[in-house]
Amino acid sequence: MVIIGRWQSRPVTLSVKPNCLTVSVDGPAESSVFSFDYAGRMWTALLDGISYRRGLDGRMIAKWSIAGRQRDRRWLGQEDALKIEERARGTTADLYRAILDGVAELREALPPEGHSVFQSAIAFDALRSRADAKQYHQVYKPVGILPPDQYMAVVLQATEGCSFNTCTFCTFYRDRSFRIRRPVEFRTHAQAVRDFLGAGLSLRRTVFLGDANALVIPMPVLVPLMDVVREVYDVDKLGGMFAFLDGFSGERKSVSDYALLAGRGLKRVYIGMESGSDELLRFLHKPSKADEVVRSVRAMKAGGVAVGIIILLGAGGHAYAAAHVKDTIAALNQMPLDMDDIIYFSELVAEEGMDYSKAAYQAQLIPLTQPERIAQGEEIQASLCFDEQRGMPHISRYDIREFIY
Ligand code: SF4
């Protein structure tokens, strides 16, 4: 329900949805816009032309654009993040008081759920925000990464860490050893996440089985874990389950395995293929070969599970670029991709001290510039062929520096 009104001679718009409240107040130059989940957590804000997003761990990313430049971003320190939350809360509280006092004129009355979410947002003060972030860290091991279309998922950590942890360009799980949670422990975790999200669960779509490689869990263990998810959550209402499968070893899942998992609600598997070039994969210490990925994608699709394929742009610098482009096109074109699938182009982020950076230095690789990385993605994309009747997969960018959960 969208309610239009005026407050302090400025137009205001309230959007009261079943999953969140959005408050928009026009300003002399720019509008201020805030959204809150039903637990009262500020979720997004737009202030002075800068957009902010708060993660469940209390961290906040600010993004802005200046004409003629790329989009900029900055992660806020905790105090700065709390100041943004306080500005959002303060304006929302003033507006709500004005609504109750009849000073703000609304064309329609605020519905009961609108009152409820306003009150939750106003009660979510700095003390509450800090406590919420603390509870997050009790419930979760740090969530390393998610595909961009899964940032609003309910993450449930069926495993901890990555079963490989060898890829030189990846540091997401270096702080923990790989282990599979037992069903009893996983049930406690799933319930704790549900309790932590509280009324904010309504904002979440899908269930993401973390961490990396949740789908390497052998079937006799994976199926009971998925049943636990179904016990604690209404998976179908949330939109199904999603997970990573990264690297291939041990027992490989068959078409009938994937069909069984699809029946349990598995919708899409994300695979960090990175490249179709085995030579480049070896250089990256990625524990898979392109043809293994192609075979697994075929099995998933035949079993009724969609895929998300992640390609690493700029990996291996100029030395590997030609093979990377050629072999990645070849591998992607062997996959039966359709409109349910996604291809993500993710630029390599090579930080100082990373194993990749050391290996690239030793191999005297010349890195691709940012425009060259973009051009590499465009070159790959231009040569992809899809079956017109099955439709095209969604093709999108994936910037791991903007990951927020
Ligand atoms: S398999 Fe995936 S999660 Fe594991 S180290 Fe490699 S890129 Fe990182």
C-alpha cells in the first residue's frame, strides 16, 4: 500500500508492504528515503545523494556516482554506520509523531501493520543495533560471499568453510577448516537464525545453504540437512533453496540425485567455474577442470536444477587471456543453459599478500586493466550461443567488493 501525504510543506510517500516499510521525504534538493524490515532494522537509506545498505552484521556500505566517473563505494566504520541509522530513525520518528498528531497530512490512514513497523523502526536504536550485530556473530560464522541475487536469502551454514581452500585468488574461508554440520547442530543453527531474523524474516527471499561447496555434502547427509531446513522454514514460500558447488572431487552427484534434491526444493546451484582453460585453472590452483564443470551442469539441468556460472575476468593477466576467452566460450557453449540460468562475470580482485598476487609476480604476469577486464567479459559474451526456444540465461556483473548480507 502506497500512501502519499505532506509534512513540513514537503511531499512524503509511505510504502507499507508485507515485508518492509519505505519512507520517502522530498527535500529542497534531493529526497531522503529509508527502508526498514518488520523487526525495525534499517535496511537501505538514500541520504544526500548517497545510497547506504546495512548488513545483518551491522556493517554498512555507501555507494555514490559522480558524473563521468565509475560508481564509488566505501565501507563505513561502526560509528559512522550508527550515525546513518540514527538519521534514518530520527526522521522516521519525527514523521510518525507528526502523523499521530495530525500534523502530517496523509491521503489515507496508516494501516495497523504500518503503525507496527514504524514503532519497530523507532525502537531499533543504537543500543539495539549493536546488540543485533552481536547476536548475528553468535548465530553465524562470517558469511564469506553470496551470489548477488542471493543477498536477501536466509543463509544457513550446513557446512563451514571450503572443502578445498586452495584457490590462490580466494581468501573467503582461510579462517576456518571445512566441516559438515550434524543434523542436530544444524537444526539448532537454523532455529537460531530464524529467531535472530524475527519479524525481519519477511524481507528474506530464498534459503542459501552455505558456506562454499555445501553441495559436496554426500547425499545421505545432505538430504537430512535439507529436511531440517524444511522443518524450520517454509521453503516453498521463501522461494526454494540455493547453494554453491565449487571444485569437484569425491562422489559426484548424478541426474537422479539432482532430481531428488530438486524435489526437496533445490532451485539453483552456483559454480565458480572461473575459466574454461584448464591451464589457467591449474595456475589458479582451482580444483576442477572445465569438462567436469560442463558434465556437472548437464547433470544438474537434466535433474531440474538451474545453474549460476561465475567467470573470473582478468585472471592470469595477458599471458592467459587468449586461452581464457577461447576456452571459456567453448565450455559455456557446451552447457544447456536457458532462461532459468545466470552467467556472472566477476572481475579478479587481486590484493597485496594474496597467493594469486605472489604467483602473478613470480610469473611476471601483466595484469589486465579494469577496461580490459570489462572488454574480456564482452568478448566472451559476444560469442555465446543459446537455444532460442529455451531462452537466454541472465548475464550480469558480480562485484565481490560489494557483497553484503
Ligand atoms: S573452491 Fe571456491 S570457496 Fe574454495 S577456495 Fe576455491 S574459490 Fe574459494
